[in-house]
Amino acid sequence: MNITVIGTGYVGLVTGACFAEFGVHVTCVDKDEEKIAQLEAGSIPIYEPGLEEIVRRQKAAGRLSFTTDVRAGIQSSLVIFIAVPTPPQSDGSTDLSFVEQVGRTIGEHINGYKVVVTKSTVPVGTADRLRKIIGDSITQSGREQFHCSVASNPEFLREGSAVGDFMRPDRVVIGADDDEAVAILRDLYNPLYLIEVPFIVTNVATAELIKYASNAFLATKITFINEIANLCEAVSADVHLVARAMGLDGRISSKFLHAGPGYGGSCFPKDTASLAHFSRQMGVEQRVVTAVCEANEAQRDRMVDKIEGMVGDLDGATIGVLGLSFKPNTDDVRDSPAIEIVTRLQDRGARIRCFDPEAMDNAKAMLKDVEFCSDVYSAAEGCSALVLATEWNEFRMLDLPRIREALTEPVIVDLRNIYDPAEMRREGFRYSGVGR
Ligand SMILES: NC(=O)c1ccc[n+]([C@@H]2O[C@H](COP(=O)([O-])OP(=O)(O)OC[C@H]3O[C@@H](n4cnc5c(N)ncnc54)[C@H](O)[C@@H]3O)[C@@H](O)[C@H]2O)c1
């Protein structure tokens, strides 16, 4: 089977490369010429563990190709995945212009039956809207002899473990209103069916909503434990143990119960806001999700207050920040709590020295007047506090005497709770975690 993935970013590139591993012929299309040239030359534009080897192997095997020629991609394939951005707008709604543009282009070039699949996260009703856009475009281009199905196949991969998540997902969700599309998508995902990955096959609206409900629930879990952490600080309780005991209850589970600076990244903030927005448009208020969005915002302020509380006056202070990506094992800094905290510290007059193993190039485009350092110890040099903002593994085993030596004041603010408070005090630090 030939498939095309339009949009070769974090989701599209992983999707394309992994389907090629399944034995499918994949064309990855992107409008970004530089990105395609880089992929053609054999390197990948993002940091995602394990992905580069797969891309190289599948490209060499002739199953994976890259192009900016969207027409060729559309015409050569039976299944077309849309994996373009769906960014937030200021009112919380989703900007669907990228998806709609792809829909119009598909209608212009369609040359046979196609299954058009939204992998991008899109509000409920988008597949129906896309079907109409493609239909209108088919009519305008005089291609009425051809038609397509529009299906929803939301993606649940996590950056940093995207390849494993795609190859062994907890479930595959297929939303389609016709049997032909379902049969084709089942066929495409057969390698996962064979390893007994659960398949949820449903209508498009349900599939679209599953993605938002899942992300909003995870965001709620994070926010819930953050608010409990804030209470722990007021009553001298330890959120680490509260979360551990809660997580041992099988009905709750231990995942996503780590207190910290609040959720970030390119998905949770925009997806929670979008769910609240489109639900409101349907006349159904999402009170929980709306409160989660507000509490998450407040958590970021609280982190800056916490740092200020440990340092005294931030005005003129130099602060070292470890980690800039929104989570470890990725170079993605979109809506990263670390970036936000850096800019809020700067707003209060602080100078920043920072280090991240993979995300500094991307961070340079977002941060001004920051000293990007070559390693952890250089970031700590001459600082009145060191802030652990992202829990990269290499930050878990720091040479603490060397850090103490580098700092002007022995202050560590551990926003990811990766160190033990008692041990840090024994090491001579004034230490603050979150909720312990
Ligand atoms: N990143 C994640 O972890 C993740 C997980 C699940 C779902 N999603 C969803 O997947 C979608 C894509 O996210 P992403 O993180 O991969 O985005 P991304 O920004 O990394 O990649 C999107 C790519 O689409 C390209 N593009 C935009 N318009 C195009 C067009 N008309 N033709 C061809 N290419 C075009 C861009 O150049 C870019 O390379 C979003 O809806 C997102 O919410 C993301």
C-alpha cells in the first residue's frame, strides 16, 4: 500500500517512518523546503530518540521518501494522513487553516478514491467540515468522478518516546463513517492488530473527542497533584508520599501524579483550551477543564515566587536554569514551563545562565539576553540559585560539591522533585522542591 503523510513534524515524521517499518511505502510531504532537504540528505530536523536510525534504514530500503510536491504525494497514495499544526488562537479556539488548506489541495489533485485521515488534533466536527471542503474543491476543479472518505485517527504518541509509543500504543482509535475506510485503515495497522493492540473503531465525532478527553484528563491529573503539592507546603506534608500512596490505588494509578511547574508543551495547553472553547460553543460548559487551565497558569507564577522566595531579591540576581525543553528527551520548547519561567524571572530583573542537552538551538529563537552555557557546571557558575526546570536524566546525578563550589549561594530550586530534600540539606544546600 502507498500512503502519504502531509506535515513532516514531530507527529508526521514518526508516523511516516513507523509505517515504513510496517512495510508500507510512505511519502512524507512538507512545505518547508529546508526540512525536506535535510531529510533528503539523511539527517532529521528534530531530536527524537531512535527515529534517525529508522528514517535512514527505511529511506535506504526505498520505502520512505520526502518531498515538497504535495500533488505527487496525493496522487501516488490511497491513504493520506494530515499531520499539520493546529495551533491555538487567542480565544482558545483551534486554528484550522493548515488542515483546511490541505483539504483544498487534496480536492484539486485527487485522481482516484482516497482515504483522508486527520492525525492532527482537531475539534469535534472537523472531519465533517473537511469532507465538505474537499468536496467543494473537487467540484471547483472538475474532478467529480473521484471521491474520498474522511476518517479520524488521533495520535497519542509522546515526544521523547514517540517511536515506542507508535509501535506499541495503548490503543488505536479509528473514527470513520464508512466501512471501506475502516477496512483500509485496519489493514494498514495490521501489524499492531497482530500484537493485540486494542482497536477502538467508532464514528468520527467520538474519535475526535477521545483525543481531547484523554489529554484534558491527563492535564487534570497533573494539575490536581500540583494543587495538593501546594497544600503540602502549607501543612508540612510530603507530596511525593501522598502521590505514591494515591498511585498504589489501582483506580488512580501512579502515572501523571508528579508535582511540578505545571503542564506545558505543544499539546496539553492548547488542547485543554480548545476543548473548553468548542464545548462552550455547543452550549456545554467544561467547568473542570476551565479550572485546570487557570490553575496551571497560576502554578507557573507560583514557581517564580518560590524562586524569588529562595533568592530574596531577583532584581540583578543571576539564576542558573537547567533544562529548557518542555520535558526530557525532546528538543521541543513550545509552551515549555522552563522557557516561561526564564522570561518571568527576567521580567523581575534576573539575569539567566542556562543549559539544556538538546533544546538550546530551539530556545535561542525564543529567549533574549540569556547566557547559553556548554554544560551544567558552567550554567551554575556565579549564580545565586540553580533551578532544575526539566528532569533530563543527566541532571539526576550532578556532582553536588562542584555545583556548590560554582554557585555564589548554595541554593537549589528543584521544580521536578528529582532530589531528596534531606540529602540536599546534608550536602549543604538550601533546597526547595515542589510540595515537600
Ligand atoms: N507533538 C506531539 O507530541 C503531538 C502528539 C499528538 C498529536 N499532535 C498533533 O499533531 C499535529 C502536528 O503536530 P506536530 O507537533 O507534529 O507539529 P509540527 O509543527 O512539528 O509539524 C507540522 C509540520 O507541518 C508542516 N506543514 C504545515 N502546513 C503544511 C502544508 N500545507 N503542507 C505540508 N506541510 C505543512 C510544517 O512545515 C511542519 O513541518 C497537531 O495537531 C498536534 O496537536 C502532536
